[in-house]
Amino acid sequence: MPRARPSVAPLAGVALLLSACHARPDHPVLSTALAPSPPVEAAADAPEPPPPSGAAARAALFAGMPEIDAALRALAARPSPPGAPPRIVELPALEREVLRTRGGAAALGPIRLVTAFGSSGRAPLPPSRMADLALDPEAERFALAADAVREIGREIDLPGVSRRRFWTEMRQRAYGPFRTDFRFASTAERWDLPDGTVLLRQDSWPVRERRGVTLYRGGAVLEPDGAGSRVTEVTVVGVDVAVPFFLVGAARRDSLGVSQNRLIALWTRAQWRLEGRDPLEARRPLPRAGPADGR
């Protein structure tokens, strides 16, 4: 899988990204309720604006999801202690905020249960390589113990900027006392900033084959930390599975276990990559076809 260079974001590439963002109504940022305002027309001889960086880049990428950005900042302020294994934490306030603002429904269907989890800790790989790992379909499939995770589309693939689509299948997954299928598509937007920081944003993507998941949103900030990186991540998942109130706790525990296992698996693989012994890093598979509507 080609890697974006973390230290360079050419003006031409960023200008192309921004023009694509403002021209595409289905862009993850512009499709949100709090989309940024259209750009002001510049004079013909005006200099090209510099690429967004720092707070400006973060504000642009996370526009429309202030509750997730706020959760990211809160988690970053209290990361896991140095040397401690990564740990998932529940975010009940974020869950309530999502339900309040969405009224129990998302664009893809009703939200009958929402879970929000987050983490913040030091990873052994630098931000660019850690982001490569987080967006590696096979690594994610292993980490989730999923039946399938594959790339189904790539809209932008430039140094420092990418936007890709993924398809995930988790069949007959325990959800409290129930077994159900979860199949969904999502977009992942990645910005590599000049200072080495990497920002990631994830959103649901509509496909007919979707099942179970009606809302999938998240964000991650990967900041340089010595030879490694400080990774802070938040994920919100809404499902249309009806769970009796007395079984909600069991369903939440199953979701928490999946998220915790994924985090440990990714951190373990990050250590393998640091030591040069991850078999997945050597292979470069071609993108596999997915659902027709996900292309």
C-alpha cells in the first residue's frame, strides 16, 4: 500500500483536494450539518494559499463533528501512562450527545443503540506508519476478527492527502445474547500535516448491502512522540438492532470487548512492524472489488 509522506504536503496537491472538497456535495466534511462556508473568490493574480496545518487543518477536517473533536481533546489530556498497554474507555456523554442531536435516527436508518469508545496512548511507530497500519484492510480484519475488510474505492490518493472507502463484514457477531450480522461501508479521510501529525476521519458510506450499522463516525489524531506517536482515537457506532433494555449491558460489553481486542491487536502489530517482522507489511495486494454501490 502506498504511503503518504508525512513531512510534505505540496501546494498543488492540497489545492486539488480543496477544490474537490468544495465541488463534491458527498464529501464527508461538506455532507455534515456544520459544513464549512464556501471559499471566497480570490483575485486572478492572488497567490496560492498555503496548505492547511495545525489548528486550521484540524478544524477543516473535523468540521461537522464537534462532539467527536471535543472527545478527542479530552482523551488526549489524560492518555494511558507511559509503558501501559492501550486501554479503551467508554464515552457515555458522547453517546447521549449523539442520540440527542440525531433524535434516534441517522441517514442510513434508525439508531436503537449507540456505543462510543475512545483511547489515547503511545504507539511504537511514528504517525505516518501508524496511520498506514490503521488503514491496512488486512490488519484491521485480523484486529476485528472480521469476516472481511477490504478497500472498495479510492477518490484521492496524493502525497499527504487521501480519501478511501472500505467495506466491513462481521457475520453472526455476538451482541448480548443475540447473533447478528454487521455489514457496512465507510470512508476514511487522511491528512498528513507538515509537522508530522496525521489526522484521520471516518464516516458512514451508503450501500444497499448494509446491515445492522446505521451510523459509523470517528476521528483520530496521531502526533509525533519521540520515535513513536501519541495516538488518540474516538469511534461512534449506531445500530438498528433492537435490544431489550435489560440486555443492553450485555450488548455493550460485547462491543467493548471487540474494541479492546482490536486496539491490543493493532498495537501488537505496530511492534512487529517496528521490528520488521510483520508479514502483512511486505505484501502489496491489489484492491478487491466490493459491493456495487460501494465502488
